[in-house]
Amino acid sequence: MTRLIPLREMILAGAILGLLLVIASRFSGFVAPGNLVNVFNDTAPLIILALGQMVVILTRCIDLSVAANLALTGMVCAMINVALPELPISVILVIAALLGALMGAINGLLVWKLAIPPIVVTLGTMTIFRGVIFLISNGKWVNSHEMSASFTGFPRAEILGLPVLSWTAVLAVLTFALMMARTPFGRSIFAVGGNPHAAVYTGINVGKTQCLAFVLSGALAGLTGYLWVARYAVAYVDIAGGFELEVVAACVIGGISIAGGVGSVAGAVLGALFLGVVKNALPVVNISPFWQLAISGSAILIAVAFNARAGRTKGRIILKSADTSS
């Protein structure tokens, strides 16, 4: 496992670099520093959500409600801003993270306490969250002219040449890298996904750990909800529709095993960057955006096949060792 992850990351990083070189041969302006900053900024929401999804998948669960969480939180934040335009952005950020965490906790508690399969729980809550958006907004949009300048300006404000949205993604990556490598919670995530039965004997509460993973994913989705709505200056029922599939795809492409216990922060980030480059490059080279689905799907199949092949190889080595010892 420890040898597979760096190899996987190197292959994916090489694929991204090769893709950039191919695009540069058609349109050199795409790899200009300013444009690459824009590409990273466009990919920042996917990076943030992929990190939360990574933690959930590592515990052998999945969260299909992240986009609906994002949309509901974004709508709530937009409506609060319309009603209270003078409310500080710091308070909006706290509300977004807490509301997202609450929705994540609902998912986690249903999985933990009622033992409902995660895919069933999150499919249900995904639909519920979308329905709540319609109920609180009456199906109406919140447009840019209704939002305050500080509300829409925060994620766009630049610090050292990078928008706040990009810095949020960078901070999330650094935080998760530290958490997964240096904290007991990070180690418990890998333990639960790797072998939940053994994790119980080491004193880890498997259900509680999975619940906390959902809460963390939900908090990131809520925070991204505000950043998304503020950046695009619009909130409506179907915002980020289908985006949860891109989030899962980023994780799978980045080497996060659906079976749990295998993956890395770098892999999730590279998977998101791969999809971000593909999404931004296709219009530049005059290729239909519909090809993005085909490319993403092909990348997922290759990634899953790579994992399956690695798993079979590992199994053959174990059996060979067992035969030799006998």
C-alpha cells in the first residue's frame, strides 16, 4: 500500500503535466501563469469538497449529498445576506460551516445509529436538502443585485495574487495533510477503513468515526456553499446539480479506494486538478464539453482497474508467501 500511493500520485501528476503540454501545443496562452491561477481558482471548490469526500470514503462510506448541502447552505447564506446585509462575513462563514456540519451530522447519525447503508442515506438526504431549498425560497432565485458588495466580494478578493477562494483551498489542503498524518483522528480514519473489526479491538469507535467524517465533509460543503454562491453571485434550487459525481470522481481518480483505507490528500487534490484542467481545457481546444463526461468516465474506469490489479497482485504475493512458509 505504501508503495502504491506515491506511484499513483506520480502517474497522475505526469498525466496532468502531459495534458498541459498537449494543450499548450494548441493554445500556449492556457499555460500562462495568470490563466493557471484562474484554472486553480475554478477547481478550488472541487478540491475542498474532494478532501471531505476523501475522509468519508476512507471509512468505507460515501456522501452523495455534498452538492445538495452546498446548494442549501448557499441559499440560506444568500437569504440571510438579503435580510441582514450588514452582517459581517465572518458570521456568514461560521453559519455556513455549522449548517453544513449539521447536515453532515444527520447523515452520520443515520449511518451510525440506524445502520442504514451510506449510499441510501445520502441519496435520501440529497433529495430532502434540494426540496428544502425550494420550500424556503419558493423556487425563486437570489440574484447579484440583491446581495451586498462585501458578500460577493469576499471570495474574489486577492491576497498575494490569489483569490480568497483559492487560499481557502490551499489552507484546507494543508490542514487535511496535517490532520491525516499527525493526529489520532487521521489515523483512526485509516484504521476504520482498513480493518473495522481490528479497529474495534484497538478502542476505536467505528460508527462514531464514520459520523465525524460525515460532519467534516458536511462542514466543508457548507463553507463551499457560501463561497460558490458569493463567487457566482446567484443562488437557486439546482445550483451545483450533479456536482457530487465530480467530487466522487476526483477521489476515485486520485486513488482513494472505494473499499476504504487507501488514499492520500495529495491523491484527492491531484484527482480534482485533473478534472479541473480537463474541464477548462476542452473549450479552449474547441472540443465539445460533453467529452468531459467521457474523459472523466474513462479516467474512473482506469483508476478502478488500477486499484483492482494492485489488489490482485497483493493477494497473489500473500498466497505465495503462505505456500513457501508451509
